[in-house]
Amino acid sequence: MKPLYHMAMAIVLAIIVSGCGVRLQPVYNADQIPVPVALQDSSSSTVANIIKTSAINRGWRVEDVSPNVVRATLDNRTHEAVIDIHYSKTSYSIDYVSSKDLLYNGTQIHRNYNRWVKTLENDINKNLNLAAMTKS
């Protein structure tokens, strides 16, 4: 009976330990995502406005930190994610800046951060494409 108990406890412990590591993933940065060709003859402020609107609609706070760079901050309960979005008339990138309570260890971060950034990237792409369609 005792060996069976020890084996069961070892299995439960292995499941718990392996489940903790699943929450961490490599930090996702979107690099040089192209702006639709139909918008590339517009000003970079057009791209900036679409990026800012997309972020604000997702609950991010945005501020201009330098020319062609927007800083976005998302507060989700006790968690905070801060990103920089570099943009031009032809592309944009999303880069990790800092975070709180997201288990960042220098290379990996909680999977929710990646989900938030990918969702924002999808929204930006959708809104850029909508703007390109209405411009044509």
C-alpha cells in the first residue's frame, strides 16, 4: 500500500510541476509587420492614428514617446505590460519594454502577455486593412 501511495504522490507532484512551466513562453515581439501598400503613400501620422486607436480600443493607454514611437501600457488587475510600437509609412514593430507580475525572467514571460500583444497586432492589422480598403 505504501509504494502505491508514494507513486501516486510522485505523479501528482510531476503534474503540478510540469503545469507551472507551461505558463511561461518566450517573449513575443512583432517585427517589421508591413503596412498595406494602399496606405504607404499616406503620412506616418495616419498609421500612428490607426495604431493608437487599435490599442485604446483594446484597453491600452497610449502616449507618444518620440517621433514614430508610441508607448502602450496595459493594466490588467495586478498585472502590467508596457510595449513600444515603432512605426513608419511601410511597417511597424511591437517590442517588450517592461512588465509587473507577469513572471518575466529575461527571456520568458507569462503566456497572457503574448496573447495580449498578438491580439493587439491582429487588431492593428485589421484596422490598417480596413483603412486601405476605404482609401482605394
